[in-house]
Amino acid sequence: MHKDLVTQPQSSFLSYEKDVEIILRKLFIDRKEWGDILKRLLIINTPDCIDKKSELYDFYQNKIDKISFADLKKEGYIRLEPKITMDEHNEKKVYLLISFDDFTPNATNPQFRDCTVAIDIICHNDCWDIHNYQIRPLKIAGYIDGMLNECRLTGIGKFHFMGCSYTSVDENLAGYTILYRAVHGSDDQIESKEE
């Protein structure tokens, strides 16, 4: 009996869900004090959302304490699919869209795959200003970059900041896209099959 080994290519596509989980854990769980600020910036659409001198500061804290990490995804603040729907009667939201793109072989070790991770921060135009020359999407970008730049995902390399640029969705929604370069490795290997 003749057995042929069929090998399949290594693929960074397989670590996508692990990487998303690591990214979200770093943003909202590992550093609770920063995660709470991000939750405030996403959920509380008033200009005083992070102002510690605000009369509503404790009220806002109680509100975000009731919203779990899973609720952020369930209620549409965090999205993995490139779709934003704005229902007429819904509250204005800020959205984080996480996507993986531009998968390429690593230049020095082609068995590993590099990819670009984009985090779109999309905000209703009415919610951009949060006082004292602070812009909500850039404030969010600052916290995201502070927690993610040079961190590790499932791959062997570090998560490198590549850039940030303005993006406009329509006349109501705009924001910024932060790009990172990630290197993936052995978690992506598919085991060989025998036929």
C-alpha cells in the first residue's frame, strides 16, 4: 500500500481568532484603568465622558461597569465584519472595526506569514469634540497604540505600528484607521495528512 503525504501550506488565516482575542484582551482586560477609559470613549457619547471633574463621572463609571467585554461585541461597539448600520432611533456610537489584510510571506523566513492589522475607529461626527482640543477618535487611537504597539500576538514577531490615517464613511461617520504589521508563525501550521 502506497501512502502519499499531502502537505498543506501554512496559513496566518488560522490564527485570526486567537489574535483578535489577544488584541481585545489587551485593550479591555489586561489594563483595566485604560480599558475603562476606552469603554467610556466608546459608550458615553458626551464631551465630558472622561472628565474626572464632571458631576456625572461616577454615573458614567457605573454605566460602563455594567457593560462587560462580551457586551461590547454584542452591542456592536466592536466589530469584526465591515458593516455599520445606523438605525434611526439608536444612540450615536463609536465603533472599533478590526480587520486583517495584506498577508505576505515573511521576507527572511517564508514559512511564516506577515499581515497588516487595521483598527478602524469610526465615530459619529457630533461626538468628536470632547473638550480642551481633544478629539475622541484620536484619543481612542492614543490608548489603542499605547497598549498594542510592540506587543506580541500568536506569531513570533512583534506588532509594529505602521501608520494612522483619517477615514470617512459617510456624511455622519468618520474617524481614523491605525495600521500595524504582525508576523505569524508556528500556531498557523496545518498538520500533514496521510492518504
